[in-house]
Amino acid sequence: MIWCSAWRILLIGLSLIYLSLLGLSRPVGAAPLRMLTEEWAPMSYQEQGLPMGYGVSLVRRLASELGEEANIEVLPWARAFAIAEGQANVLLFATSRNEQRSRNFDFVGPIATTSISIYAKADDRVTPTSVAELDALGSVGVYRGSLGESILMRQGVEHLTVASFPQQSARQLQHDRIRFWCQADLAVARLLAEVNMGLDEVHPVLELAQIDLYLAFSKGTDPERVLRWHDALAKLQASGEMARLYHEWFPKLTPPHRIELLKHGDLSL
């Protein structure tokens, strides 16, 4: 009887040690990672309520590799950005870097490169040579919270028509409510198709910037967790799998050739 009691105590002790070791081996940053993106096809969008797109496919692939739950939410950009600015353990994609964002996010990527340009209807042969000249020629449609909006506002453009969704600006161009449309080349064809326009019905009249797009991790997310995402993306890029996925969604565009990790507070742009 004494022997049984001693054996039971030993088993309980071993069990407690085992559970303690399990706790020690749990990966750092095990809190759920909230994954947020926007309606910006074909980078990210919803189809029958399900998240789709290049960015969504890439994040799912990386999350699976890292054992993370990929519960991706598609939200209006302004709302997604506000959540990511105010909470730890948020992954926001795909986003560009600027000075303000570099203070609050760690960036992994780039996952895509895009040209931000001004478009006009194909039969409008206007050829502005500067943003100032563009502003004098008519209103520019832009998506609220987008990089295009910030570029144009920073350069003093006054005649902006700001939409809550990118499709609204395309529709406004279609119906001549704006003369110009600011959009990234990654999304132009898909957005036009959504409003029953063809790519041949518009043409670029002025390029504003060439931009890299990243996975952004909110301040407070464990650095080791961010590093694991970087390493997984670098591995995917080195294997050629990232380029293959990129060409599935953007067959005529060149995928990024480097992967980097830029920590918040790094203001080099």
C-alpha cells in the first residue's frame, strides 16, 4: 500500500514536470495573430464571403508553414489600419511603407511591387506633365486611405474625389463624374472588369510612384514571431514558389527579387 502511494506520487510529480516542460516549449508569441486585409482585387477580396487573392493565398501558405491560424478578415482599409495601429499581434497586408507607418509597424517583404499612376479614359488624350498641371485639369478619383490619396494630398492636389471603395472611383470615371483615376497597376484590370469596363478603355497619363508592398506587423507583436514570418517568406522566395504564385495572379508583372525585415523605428525609405 505504501509502495502504491509512493508510485502514485511519483507519477503525479512526473506529470507536473511534463506539463511544465510543455509550457516552456510553447512558441513565443502564441497569442492569436489577427490577419487583416482590404477589398483590393486581385491582391485581396471576397468571393461568396470567402477571402481570395494573391495576398490572401500567400499569407495562408505562410501561416500553414508556421502553424498559425489563417482567419483572414477583409475590411475597409481605414478600419483595418486603425485596428492594426491600436493593437498588438495584428498582421496587415498588403501595405506600403512611409514615415508614419515605419514608426508603428515591422515590415516583411516586399510581397509585390506596383506602379501608382493616374488614368484617364482612352478617348481623353490629355497629357499632364506634373501633378500641379493635373490638378488644374479636373478632379481625381482616389480610394480613402490609399497611398495614392496620401501622395496627392502631400503634393497639394485640391480637386480630389475620395471614395470609400476602389470600385467607386472606377465607376465615377466610367460615368464622367471624375476626369482622372488614381490607382495601382496591380488592381486596374480587375477593378475595371468589376464595373464592366475593359483595360483598353483607359490609359495611364502620369506615373506618381513605384511602390513596394509588405506584410506589416503591429507594434507589440513578438519580434521572434515576425522573424519567423520573414524566414518563411525568404524560403518561399528562394525556392521559386513565391514567383510561381505571383505569376498566377499577375502574369505580366515581375515579382520582387528580395525579402527583407524592416523593424519599426527604421525610417529609411
